[in-house]
Amino acid sequence: MLRHLLTLAFQTDPLPVTTSEGNPAELSLDQAGVWILQLQGYALEYGPILLLNLLAAAAIFIVGRMVAGWLTSLSASTMRRGRVDATLVNFAKSIIYWALMLFVIMAVLDRLGVDTTSFAAVVAAAGLAVGLALQDSLSNFASGVMLILFHPFRVGNYIEAGGTAGIVEEIQIFNTVMRTGDNKRIIVPNSSITSGIITNYAAHELRRIDLVIMCGYGDNLREVKEFLEEVLAAEPRILDEPAPLVAVDQLADNGVNLIVRPWVKTAEYWDVRWSLTEEIKNGFDDRGFTIPYPTRDINIVKQPA
């Protein structure tokens, strides 16, 4: 009905109206009168239907908006019960709500008699164009959703990923913010993180310290092992379980390699490692043990003249 009214209002073809005098001005007035009469006829014929469609469209919009809000809240509650990250919940709420509202708007336009097929085609074409233009951003977004959903690391963890290492300060939809040991702020695209290897040094409560200590071939090996075991036993931050290990690992070119592997809490890893290294060096000096370094003997042979 709305299309009929618009066609009539903008009709340009002359109407078959004649007067006895043939005056153009009177002819124009007669045309206007005929248009008014025709509009009145269409209004009387289609007016109730148009009013009903407008009321129905308004009802569809109001009810659809309420249903969209209810479904969005229900989805958010379900995700929260599933312990989904709050950042992903808020983002998913926005996506779900506007996707549902798009269907509501299309239903309203269809009720008003607007052809939604072309409208859907325009939306699809626009979405394709935007997707191609924002290809890298969409890749970072998808990677951000994966990071938030699967939790390979959390805020506060020390990780190595995306070609850098640091403490995770914030996991955003497009980027991950990290802080290095010297207090530099690094923003890494999420796609760079998910496309490579992620090393999470804080994933577990315990970590093992791996030290390789070399002593000379002239040192008493049993005394060296006893000394290393005493150093581990004197350190209160080293755990009894799993038990620490001291063993001969390799007879190298310049000396004997011993491995020292105690277990500590992850938060105390570096402090204990540095303390052990210092204590072992001081103990070697006090006991006369040697720490070999690469040497080369050069023999010069003089040829007889």
C-alpha cells in the first residue's frame, strides 16, 4: 500500500481531465483535485492496512528487542557459569545482541513491505569488504578469543611468546600487553602469539633448577659431590620432594661435568639459582677445587738446519 501511495504522489503523466474553456490554470487545479481524490481513495482503501502494518512493525521491534536482550543475558549467564573469561563474555554479549537486532530490523522492514533481499545482499557485500580490509585485525581478534577461551597463560604469568618474553599484564581482544624484566611495556599482536610456540614459565607451582658444574680431573670427585650435596641441604628454599639430584653427567675435554638439579617454588626460582651459583663458587675457592677453562698446549719443534 505504501508503494501505491508513493507512486501516485509522484506520478508525472497528465491525467485525462478536460474543461469547456480549455484554461491551463483550471486544468492544473482540476488535476490537483483529481490527485487529492485518488489519494483519499487510496487512504480509505489502504489506510487501515498501513496503520496495522505500522503497529505490527512497532510491536515486532519492541518484542524483538526484549527477546534479544533476554537471550543475550541468558548467554552471558551461561558463559559465566562455565567460567569463561569476563573479557570474552562482555564481547560475546555485544556480538550476540547486535546479531539478533539485525534479524529484528529485517523483520520490521519486511512487515513494512520493504524488499529485504537486496538489503541482505548489501549487508553481505559490506561485510565481505570490511573483512578483506581488516584481515589482519580479524586474525588478531580470532587469536584473542582463543587466548581468552583456552587460557594458555594468565595475567601475571611470565611467558615467552611472539618473539619476546615478559610478565603478562593484560590480555586484550587484539593485543597482549607484557612487561619485561627491565620494566619495558611491550604490546604483542595476538596472532603472533598463537602462531608460534608459547612457553609459560609460571604455569606450575614448582620449577627445577638445572646447573652444570665442572670440576678438574685432578679434584677429588667424591669430595666435590659431597660439597654440592651440602650446599643443597643448607638452602632452606629447596624442596625435599621431588628430591634434589647431584650426578656426574659427562667427562668433558677440560673437566668433569656434574649436574645439580634441585626443585623450588616457581616464585623463588631466580633467587635460589643465583644464591646457589654464588655459594658453589665460594665453596670451590675455599676447598681448592678448580673450575677448568679451555686450554691448549702448543709444542714448538725446531727443525734442524
